[in-house]
Amino acid sequence: MAVAIAAGFTPPQVVLGGVAKAWPTGTVAPGLLALLDDTLEGFLAGARTAAGHRYHCVRLRFPDVGSRLGFDTSARGQCQQLAAALLDAHTTGISVGLATHDHDVPMSQSERWFAAIRSLLSGLDEAHPGILAIVECLDLGGGYDADCLDDLLWGDLGKALLSYIHDRMPHCRTVILEPGKSLVQAYGAIIATVLARQTPDEVCVDASMAELPWPMAHRPVSVWRHGRWEPLAGGTGIIAGRCTAETDVLATSVDIANLAEGDQLLFADAGAYDWSMRNTFGTATVIQTITDQNATS
């Protein structure tokens, strides 16, 4: 949160979630756009504080994702508990919302992603018919590649999504998307700040797997030292991302012994290859046909 404020964002522009959202002060800034909780206890406690957040949301575990984070809605009983918590907060005047996130949504998998979203919400509505009508905010996270985000913002995927929301969630006023991965994709690198050292062999940074295209054990990482980028040597260190998920590991087998809070790191291989694959192959125009016997192609 402090990093966002330092970068010029105001609380009404910030969506805050994860188990470390109160780090390092132990308190959450008031007046956020949305506060996300992974547990119903945390959600209800946050709603009762009346801290002026526009939306209080429960973050749902994305279907078939193994993690301790996100509320599990795979069982009907869990969905009923979630519905009861949403109703409890709603009856006290709180604007409630739902959030979920899939860290890797390439355009080729967009239909699978949309089907999973519909299944997630339909399961909740089946457990408590009409519950979706009280939801005012839907945070769909990030992980979209550039083509997929374009389709969400201006294409058929976005139209289908909004049609579904208007039909099933008539009081939903806000849909939140994270564009980070698609913004990074054109440049192939991302700069992050070391937030904290967790253990002697692990630091946490303010980037996440949502901005990077795939997990990579030996992703090239450099640190800004003496006016230039210096590659980190090999070692036993781990660089973890900001979302605190078990799988949010940006680099392993690196030497982090001399890293400190505030250091700037450069992660390479962040998407330039993915971006190059946007080319549509097989559509070239034949300019000349070579019939020479020495021609090989």
C-alpha cells in the first residue's frame, strides 16, 4: 500500500487483497476502492470496521487451482456459507463484491477462462438463488495476455462478459481488471522493488506471476547497483511475488544475500517472446517463385 501511495495513487484507486494487506503497519488504510479477503471471517470483520471502503469483496479460489488462498466454493455447503456472509454484510449497508484470479489467461484459453467464471458464479447462485443480485463489484484479476485483454476491453469476449453480468448480476456497478501482464509483454522485462526479506533465503517484491508469462526457475534477474544493472549470481535464494500465493515465485537459485528492502530488481524474459507470437503465420503474399534447382525452400 505504501508503495502505491508513493507512486501517486490515492486510496480510492487502490484494490488491496492478500494475507499481507495490512503489512507492515498492521492496519489497512481507509477509503479503498475495494478490500479483498480470502476468508469469511476476515470479510465480515473488515465489513464491520466501516473504514469507508467502496466495496468489500470475498476473493474466491479459481476453479481447479490448488492454493491455500481464496475461499473454496467447490462444495455446496461452502457456497451457502459464502452467500450467508454476503447477505449479512449487505443488510448492514455494505456494498459487497466477489473477486477471483487466474494468473495465466492467454487468448487461446479465453473461452476456458470465461466458462470457469460462469461456473464459479452459477454454483453460488444455485446454492442460494438470487444471491448474485446483491453483488455490486466483480474483480476478475489479471494474467491476461495482450490479445486477451484487448478482446475483453473492445472485442467479443468483453461483450459476452458484460452481457452475462447484466443478466446475472443486475446491481454490479464495477468490474475490475488488472492489465499488468499485457503491459509488460511488449517490453520483455519488469522492474520491481524489494519489499521485505522473509527468511535468509527469501525476499518478497512488488511484482507477481500475474505480470510474468510463466514460472521460470532460472529467470535472469539483475539488481541496480552503481548506476547499472548487475546480474544476480547463482545461489540458493528465492524471490517471491507480492500476491503471497505459494506459486508466486518469480525466481529461484539466485544469490540474494546482499539484497535489501528498497533495492530495484530487473526480471528478464517477461513476455517479449509471447508478444512476437502474435504474428499471424501463413498469410504472407507470394512475391516470387524460385524454380532454380538449387533452391531449397
